[in-house]
Amino acid sequence: MAAANVVPRITKPAPHWEGTAVVNGEFKDISLSDYKGKWLIFFFYPLDFTFVCPTEIIAFSDRVAEFRALGAEVVACSVDSKYSHFAWCQQPRSEGGLGDMDIPLVADITKKISRDYGVLLEDGEDAGVSLRGLFIIDPAGILRQVTVNDLPIGRSVDETLRLLQAFQFHEEHGEVCPAGWTPGAATMVDEPAKSKIYFQNTFGEGAAAGSGAKAAKRSRDGSA
């Protein structure tokens, strides 16, 4: 089971963290404060030199430009030392290593960050490692989304991008995003009368596939 000194809560400030990271092949001290004013994807993984972990880290690193285009940064963290991170980056990807990285790898060797974010396994055969927690933190430092996977299952870059885009759409337009929303699809105004526009266009008689974008515009205009 995971335990935390500070339980991270959605809509509340994300727990502060600081540590030494491997950044572009060098050691660098970084902290949550460095990302103020930007969206941050902060994710934990169990251990260096393992199996699912490199697939996740490489996937996020190789697509970090897509996050940066949205004003976001991506940072990974585990309970390994900075030296372990560095050595893993020297190992070729064809041998299970990371190779060149475009995202920081934070060393949480004291386990404080993992514990503060509620992802540290405190007992059992995997005690001392972190679950696969992923946290979306907004430019004001507020925690907006949490996903925590058990150790065997990796996460999706596509889904993380979708969530980020949904939060940003809501921030810009004030509308809410229904299940499975993607950019360009229908959203709705969270008011009883105006929300009916979305439901009528999505589920009403004569609703057709591909009507989402038109429904979104009608929802924003407040017209039927």
C-alpha cells in the first residue's frame, strides 16, 4: 500500500518537490517552482533498468515537442540515484536503455517526493519503489489530474495529451468536455438549458456522426 505525508488533492496546490536531475546529460538541481507559469506533466516510474519503464520514458521524451507546443513540460522521477539515471541514459535503447533524453529524470533517492505524492509502496515485496503515478499540474501550481497505475501497466502519451488539451480548452472557453473529448469535438455549457444543445445534437433523433464540431459551435453560440 502507498502512504503519504501530504496527500495530493485535485484543485489544491501540488506538493512542492526539489531534487537533482539528469538534464541533457548533466546533473542539475530543479524544483516544482521552476515550472511556475507552465503546465507540467510530472510522472513517477518504479525503477531504472527495468522493462516497462523505458518504454514509457522514451515515449514521453520522443514526443515532448507536442507538449511544449501546448506550453507544457514533462518531468520523470524515480527513487533511483542520479548516477543510476545517468548510467541508464548511456545504455542504448536496443539494450533496454534510454539513450538521449529530452526530459529531466529526477532522483528521489530519499523517497520524499514519492511519499509526498502518495505513490510510494511502503510494504510488500515491492516496498520502496513508486507506483506509476502521473500528475498534471497547471501554471498556477494547482493539481488538476492524477492517474496511478499498478506496476505492470504502462501509460499512454496520447491520453495524457488529450487530458492536457481538454483542461486547456476549458480554461480558455469555460466549457466542459464530455467523455472521450478530443480537439474539435463537441463540448457543452454546464447550464441546464444550454447543455441540452449538446445532448440534442449528440443523442437526439437525426444526430449524425461528425456533427460534433457543429454542436460545439452551437453550444458556444447558445443557439439551437
